[in-house]
Amino acid sequence: MRKVLLTGSLLASVTVLSACGSTGLFNRERPDEFAVSRQAPLVIPPDFALVPPAPGAAPVATADSTRQAMDALFGGPAARSGTESAALQSAGRNAADPGIRSSVADPDTNVVDKGATTRDIIAAPEGDGQNARAATPN
């Protein structure tokens, strides 16, 4: 038993120590960290198509920065499919006032008071719905 234990520990130590050597069973290719060289910096070539503006001349590019920002954030006008156009048409998309969003918060806008029930529903705490009940009037 003692010989088996001694042989096993000797074999284990030889296997562990073989990983420390540069040759043998556990050898692997490593990159040479000293062979790394610096790259030349990137240089943007000049654009010869651009011409400097003439002194006192009106600017050539009259881009609307607000429109460009909106297009970058939300994308430009997208082409709609026939089904989507039909669904929007049946929903009355063309009947909506284009400036409705700017007039919603206007104090002179007439609104319908939905009453205390709507305010109670909106202000109700969130629950899991276990105690919820529904009643239908007769």
C-alpha cells in the first residue's frame, strides 16, 4: 500500500511540475509581447471637392438643424404599407388636428371632467388583483 501511495504521489508531482517547463505535454504557443510595434497615426486626407466660401457670400448649405436632429432621433418619414395606411384611415388619422399636442396643456382648452371615479381609478394603489370585484348594473 505504501508503494502505491508513493508511486501515485510521485506521478502526480511529475505531472504538476511538467506544466512549469517550456517543453513537454503542456507547451503552448504564446505571442511575443516585445514584438508589438506602434502603428502610424491615422490621417484624414483633404477633401479637394470642398471650396472655401467667398467673402460676403450667402451660405450654400441651408440645412435646418432642428429637422436634421428630429430625423436622426426618430427617423425620416417611413413608407407605410397598404394595410397600415388602411388601418390608419379607418381609425380617423386624417381627422386629427395637427397642432393638438401644443393645445392640450393650454388653459383655455375645454376639457371634459371625468369625475371622481376616474381620479380614484388613476390614484388607486397597484395590487395583485386577488381582491378585485366586478359588478354589472341591472
